Amino acid sequence: MIETRRLVLKPLTYEQLVKYAKCDNSLEAELNLNKTSRTISSELKEALQNTILPNAADKTKNYLYSTLWTAISKTDNKMIGDLCIVGEPNSQGEIEIGYGTYDEFQGKGFMTEIVAGIIEWTKNEPGINAITATTEKVNSASFKVLQNNGFIQIGETETSLYWKLQLGK
């Protein structure tokens, strides 16, 4: 678990991910949280089915590198967004992150705080030298989160921007 000024970041277990995917507030009930009007995008549904759930179930892998880290607002006692690390560090010591804030909590700086929390966590994790992320060119809010956390743009395609934060280890 990671704590920031306004948030608690909690890595979900496999069983909690199953409840998360149901989107029926059963996870919120288990965690003693207030209900959230969250929805799951088609991209996240696909990632849950094809990657996140199978990897979180794989006992040979460190689930912290494949589960969703849900962000809980301390004041509202609600889930406000999620971050996922897309697999264990590669041979260069890089991890990739993906993230999203629920609609009613966007524009409040929460995701900048969530990414900052994960950056702090990685500083104590062996084998992580850098964090990467991909954003859509049209999603300025998403790449501002990365810029606010010191990420540098390292490439682009017609539709995407590629980002990297080199950790000072």
C-alpha cells in the first residue's frame, strides 16, 4: 500500500480484481468504501480478461507488477481511479504504467498524485531504473500528468506519444 497526501493506493488481489471487474460495488463493500459510479472502458475490460487477471493469478509472478492499484480518496472514502504496471521490469529495468481517473474526479490533480506515489514506491523496488508510458496525442490531460512528474517525451506515432522517466538510482 502507498499513501500520498490525499490518497491511499492499494494493489488489488486476484479475488479483488474479479470483484472490480463486476462493477457491482462488491469490491467497495469488501474494502468498506463508499459506492463509486465507476464504469470500465472496453480497453480496460479487454486488458482485465486477457492480461491483468491471468497475470495476477500466476503465482510465479509478482502480482504488484500486473494488478490494478486502486486509488482511494481519504476524504471521500471512495475509489477515484486506477493505475496498472504493465508487467515486471524488462531487461533494461523499465516498467510501463497505464492509468485512468473516474469521470467525477477528473481535473483535480489526483492522477498526478497517483503517478507521483508510484514513482516514490519504485525508488525502493530493486531492478527498476525507469518508468515508461504511452498517451494518445489528443489526451492532453494524460500527458500533462506525466510532464508534471518529470517524464520526457521520447517518441511518437501518428496517434500516440511515448514517455520515459529515468529514475535517479
